[in-house]
Amino acid sequence: MTDNDSHRFQARQSGLIVKVPEAEPAVRMWRERFDPSAGAGVPAHVTVLFPFLDTSRIDEGVCAEIGEVLDRHQSFEVRFEHCGRFPGVLYLAPEPDTPFRRLTESIVERWPENPPFGGQFDDVIPHLTVAQGQDGAVLEKVESDLLGSLPIVARVSSVDLLVHDGTRWRQCVTFPLW
């Protein structure tokens, strides 16, 4: 839920993420320093869809629909074995990334008015942001430190809906995968 959008977080925004608690020991220190979403309450994660719906549109019916869409997806294991980069961003690359892409595609198919990252990217690459907005030397240092902690293996068994209250992100609902 980052990629230089963190300064644009606003009250009533929402997003769907896959939390990756297994990555926290390796990334927490770096995310707290170099990923503004961490300071706003977002745990280590891979984004499924951000921005999603304005919170005024999220009710029991919408949550039921999200659950129905996600219920078509089964849980899966993912490995983070290497880092990747976007301009000014260091991330952990999930392998395989196809299940994340399918989660995003299925949510966007149901809510096409909400393209990933507002439609600013042609190809949305699943990733776990560790640092952003830093120069290459800082990203090199972070990457060098992270390599000693890899691989990270995680079991993905749910998707979380987060909402922004104007100050912090809060977990609203957890949707299990089968």
C-alpha cells in the first residue's frame, strides 16, 4: 500500500492486503525507518488492491461480496528469496506471484472502478515493500542486510481489509481463503 502513495493516505480510504507476519523480524526495522505505511499501522504485507472503496461504501453486503470473491481462492505457500527494485523502492519478491495476481484480478473484476494503485501502472507486480524514497546507497545497505534473512517462507491463508481513519490504518475484516 505504498509505492510513494503514503503521503496521499486519507481518511476513509481502504485497501486489501495479505499480511506476512513471517517477514516482520527481517523487515520491521527497515520498514519503520523507510516505509511510511509502517508508521501508519500497516504490517509487512503484499497489496491485493489499493485504493479500494471509500469506507462509506463498505457495509455488510460489500463484505459478503468480498468474502464470496475470495472464497474462490485457496491458501498457498509463498517464498521470499530475493529482493527487487522499482525506482527508489526496495521490495521482497514473492514466489510464486501468480496467486497474488489472481487475488487482485478477481477483486478488480468485481470492482473494475478501482484499478490497482489508481491505474498508474500497466503491470502490477506483487511485492512486499521494505524501503522507499531512498537513494541507491541506502537501498543497497538495506538489501545487503536482508539477504542474510532470506528465504522467508509464509503461508497465505487470508486477506485483510484495512481502513484509514485519518491518522492510522486499522484492520477491519479478515477474509479466509480455503
